[in-house]
Amino acid sequence: MIVIGKTVDEDTEWVHQELPDWESTIYIVNDRASASLHTTINKGREGNAYLNYIMEAYDDLRDITVFMHAHRSGNLSWHTDAPGHDAVINLKSLKLDYVLEKGYANLRCRAQPGCPVAIQPFRDGPIPEEITRNNAMRVVESNMVQAWEYIFPGTSVPEQIGAACCAQFAVTKQQIRNRPFEDYERVFQWLMESPLDDAISGRVLEYLWHILFGRNAQQYDEVFMHSTSTLG
């Protein structure tokens, strides 16, 4: 199963045309009036659609679900590790046996950006240049403690969080179900209630997906060790 969140203007016909062996569920994030499958509001970037699918399909998940962006290639797909940044090539190269074995796989094999550390919720001292240049990341970092305590109640906020960007990954149904349905409801509730805007709330989730699916807060070692194993 391929899950995508898209705006009305984004073309996802490539999914049906180029990946006919995959089922797909594609949410429109900015058209409640006429879209048959849509999110309630346009907030959280791709994360809103991802959470909607998990909650709606929790009892009827496919063996593997791939969560992807709507754009196929080009500059918008700079984060896709394939010739021409082509999502079709990327997915056709995905080693499904590896996903089934590990339960979760980031579709990006390159460690940067995001590894070894992207977020330090308790940062003390000078702020690195890459954070000061990217104000969005500073806002994400400064809101991570509140988000963590809401999403993972009763657990310690990690000193450092890192994972290869950019919220595209494959997960098995068992890995998803390793968390109870209520956990995903709580993440969705955080998204709906958070005062953070569309981009920032989506970026917060970007650096929490791997943790939701059972990985350590810092996923750098796994990206480094298995970068040649995820994609053929």
C-alpha cells in the first residue's frame, strides 16, 4: 500500500501509471468540499494524511505500507535517493524483504540532513549556524519538549534526536500495531490542538516517525549500517 497526502494541484497519476502492482490511498489535504478522500484540515504536511490512514486502516493494514510525498521527481524531490530524484525508481528499488525483516525503513539512505543530530530539545550554549540559518528548525527544536510530553507521556525527552529527513518510509503492519490505536489517536490530537502551523507541526512529526515505529531517538547508526540494504 502507498499512502500519500496531496494538494488539489499536485499530480499523482504517476502512482497509478507507473506502480500498478501497488494499491494506493491518496488524501487531498486542501479540499473538504469535493474530494472523496480528504483530511479535515490542511495541517501537519504529509503527517496528517499518514495519521488518517493509520487510524482508518489500523485493523486492515497491508503487510507493508509505504508513506510517500506526492511529487514524483525534480527539484521538489531532492531528498529522494534515486536517479533524477525519481520516486518511482526509489520505490521499485525498495527491498521488501528488508522492510519485512526490520519492520521499518526510511526511504532516504543518505544521512544528511538530519543525522547524526537534528534536534536538541535542551540545547545549552551557542546555536549551530545551520540552526540559526534555518529558523524553522529552531522553532521545531524549541517546541519539541512540549510535543514529546504530549505524544509520549511518561517517557523521558531525549537529549538528541536525529534521523535522515524527510518523512518518507516503509513500515510493516506489525510494526504499526506494536503501538495501540490510542497512541496514534494521541498524535493526531496533538496535531489538531497544537498552535504550530502546517509546516512546523509537520516538521516536528518528521523527526518523530522513526521513534513511533520503534527506533532509537538517534537513528544515525542504522542509516549508516543499512544504507545499501534498504534499496537495491
